Amino acid sequence: MFEKTITELSAALRAGEFSSVELTQAYLDRIKQFDGDLNSYITVDAEGALATAAEADKRIQAGETGPLIGIPIAQKDIFCTDGVKTSCGSRMLDNFIAPYDATVITRMKQAGMVMLGKTNMDEFAMGSSNETSWYGPVKNPWDLERVPGGSSGGSAASVAARLAVASTGTDTGGSIRQPAALCGITGLKPTYGRISRFGMIAFASSLDQAGTMTRSAEDSALLLQAMAGFDPADSTSADEPVPDYSATLNDDLTGLKIGLPKEYFGEGLDPEMEKTINAAVDEYKKMGAEVVEISLPNTHLAVPTYYVVAPAECSSNLSRFDGVRFGHRCEDPKDLEDLYKRSRGEGFGDEVKRRILMGAYVLSAGYYDAYYLQAQKIRHLISDDFTRAFKEVDVIMGPTTPDAPFKLGEKASDPVSMYLSDIYTIAVNLAGLPGVSIPVEPVNGLPAGLQIIGNYFAEAKLLNVAHRYQQQTDWHRAIPEGYDV
Amino acid sequence: MSLERSDVEKIAHLARLAIDEDKVESYAADLSKILGLVEQMDAIDTEGVVPMAHPLHMSQRLRADEVTETDQREKYQRNAPQVESGLYLVPKVIE
């Protein structure tokens, strides 16, 4: 049962091959068996999961046919879950029991999904390796000495190791696509505003977007269907129609125009990675796609721009953690200022502190124009690069990451080298576009991801393009050694 | 641009963030490195470019000024470190 797609599981549940309670219990057992080493979950809610599964079994018996009823999922610990600890990977929220559900959670509950637990992540989603979590690093199931990527590292590792059928993630600069690539799964970051941010703990509000982490594009289409759509509770939610994402998965790709940005294949890209990406593009040529070289000339400015915009928004968003209404409070504060400073000083880890300081600096009097305003202008130039490209091509392809998963600790002491591991994913967030990473032929036995970028609200096209590749190849079915099912 | 110890202390105060004495130097070094990365922006001519505040160039929606939420004070205050009679407690601010 650990190898079935969501569609197959759903059919098996309806045919009575096993119940949702049995399926859920099997996953809970597997988590117990494997997660000690992996550390992909912060919280496992066995009791809640089994109760929801029992409800789902009743709904199935009553003849309900939704494709997600009774399917076990892991939720990134950034989504508020009513009555269940929501830590965001931080000591600051170690004691926080969310008093309401995020819209993503509400929609998945309505769809009948069973939440196994909450996945580990970089603290407040700030990191690319999962090493900044207060709960310790997640390991990559393909090699326990390597990082799973971040910030949605627990979500990626749990799906790769088959400790959840699927999971959710969030992506501010690559936090879905990069860990998906490093763990060998399919990670979709939709268009900004496609999925509600309500109840999703904010990092950088103009960049944050929730998405899916699955074993295939087909599974992703089903999850996205449940998650996408307008939400009046999120002031930046997009009021755009939601198409049937599964209906177009098999569309023919003859004549599809693929753009390869020359800037994504230059200096800094591991030659082995380049080879595997080119091989994947060749697969598309066999399917009738046309490939053209394009240019995104401002690519080199994406990381610098991001490290002004994201910390600025982070320092503003994280000012809500003040030790007064919820979250960590220091012992014996001598006055209000001491309470703020020590509660925040004790509650936040190093990387979060660095970003708050950076953000406070670029927003401070005298520096705003040189940093934040200039970054917002360059953001426009980066976005214009894509607008021009999409006049010529249907999708853009390239590597998701410059190299294979790095070792734990390898980049932990140098924030800048860590930041540069998101070089191919960050521009997509700055522009607000959708992107998906799918597993391609491994590099030296380690997972590698092909990134496919689409135009605004072109998620159906991205999933179609990803699905067709997964019909031709088996990389997405590979299971890490030691996690056999 | 490189940051001094005193710059870091000043920003940390602005952000109401206590940082360990012995880590101030390493924050200064890290932030200076990040600012070095960010400085690539300086060379770019952005004369006449409109700053991009929202990826889809949408403006903020307004809602009707009506009460839509129910009172859940007790539930929300369960997460508070210290409350009394429905009020959040902090150290005395006014002598």
C-alpha cells in the first residue's frame, strides 16, 4: 500500500481492500520504525489521525467519492492546526497550540484527508538545509549524512521515505522545490496568491506561497485541486478561476516551446547536474517539444534582491513575537523592554536573528532608499525578464539546484554560500510565478531535480508537462535504500 | 559596507532583540558578508523603474466594516504566558 498513487489508494479504499484506519495505522507504524533517524516529524498526532480516518471510513461507506477521502498526509508545521502544536520549527512557538485551522488545513479536512502529523522545517522557514530547526536537523533518506534541503525538509524527507502519502510545503525562495529536488520527489510552488496564506505563519508576505510535495505530478494535481482558490480571509488571495488540474495531465506536448535560460547553465552549475538536466530536456524533445535558448539577464541579481526584500518583510512579520500574547516568554522580566528583548533573544535561533537584524538594518532611517526601494525596483526588472520570455516560450526549464544534496554542516557556518544554493529558485518567487521540481536521473546516486517554470496561473500546464515526463520515465518511483516497502 | 560591533548593537536594540555578548562580532561579520552580496544592486541603473510591491500588481481589497468574528478570547488567551480577568499581563509600564 506504500507504493500506490493517491488515485489507486482511493480506489482501494472504496473497493474495501483496506480501510482508512488500516492505511493510517500502517503509516503510523512506519513513522515509528523510521523517523527516529530521519527526524522528519515534529509532532505525530496518532490519536487525531485515527479518529479522522474512522470518520473518513464512514464517509466512504456512505458513498462519498472525493479522491482525497481517507488519504494520510503530513502538514508542514508552519500551518496552524486547531488544538495541535504548531511550532514553525522554533523554540518561540514550542508551547503554541494553534487556536484555529489555516485555510489549507480546513480545505484538506473538508476533502477528508487524514493528518498524520506536523513536519520538521527550518525555523520560521528560514534556511535551505533544515539545519536551523529548534528540533534538530532532518536527514536525507538517500544519505543520512546529507541534508534534505529546506525549509520544507521534513515534508520532503517524509514523502521520499514513504512516511506520508503526500505533504504540504511552503516556498518563499525555493523552500518547496529545493528540498523536493534533493529528496527526489515532486514539489509544486503555485502562483503567488493561488493558495490562501491564512493561518500559514508569515515569513515574507509578498513571496510566501503554499504548495504540494508528492511522489508524482498526478498526486500533486489532486492536492492542488483541494488547496487552490479564493479565500476572503487572505487579503492577497487571487480571485481567479480554478481549472480541473487532473483533466489536462495527459495533453500532448507536440509543439510545446521550452525555453532554456543561458544564465541557468553557466558558472556554478555542477557539470554532472548539467548533464542530467540536458538528458531530461532531450526526453521532452522526443515527445515533440521545441527547445530554444533564452536569456533572463537579471538572474544574478535575484539572490541579492531577495536578501533585502525577504529579511525586511521577516523583521516586520516577526515583530508579533513579543512574549506577551503567545509564544516564549523569558523568566522574571525586569521591565517591558527586557521582556521583549530576552523573550525574542531566547525564542529565536541564530539564522532568524540574522535575518531580523538584516531586515531592521535595511529598513532603518537613512538606508531605506538604498536597499529596500532599490530591491523593489530590481524586483521589477527580474519580473520583466520572465514576462519577455513567456512571449516566446510556454515553459522555462533548468536545474532546481546547482548541485546534489550537500553534507550536514557543510554550509552551516557560511550563510552566503547557503543562500546561493537557492540561486535558480529565488527569481520565481520574486516574480510570483509558479514552478515545479521533478526528479530526474540521479547525480552520483543522489537525487536531482528539473525545475519547470510557468506563466502566471499556468499550474495545469506545469503539471501536464511534469506528468508526461513521469509517464516516460521512472525516476519519481525510486525509493531510497533501506526504506523499501 | 561592513558593520561594526556598535552597528549590530544599535540594530538589535531597534529590533528589541537580545543577542549574546560573545556573538556580536560574528553577527557583524555575517551581516557584513550578506551586505557584500547585496551591494551588487548598487551598480544597477533603476532610474524610472517602478518599485514592485506585489507580484501580480494587485491592490489591497477592502472588506465591509462589519463584525464577522465571534468572541473567542478565552480560547486565544490559553496560549498567553500570563493573563488576568481577560487581560494580558506585562511588567509595570507606568510608575
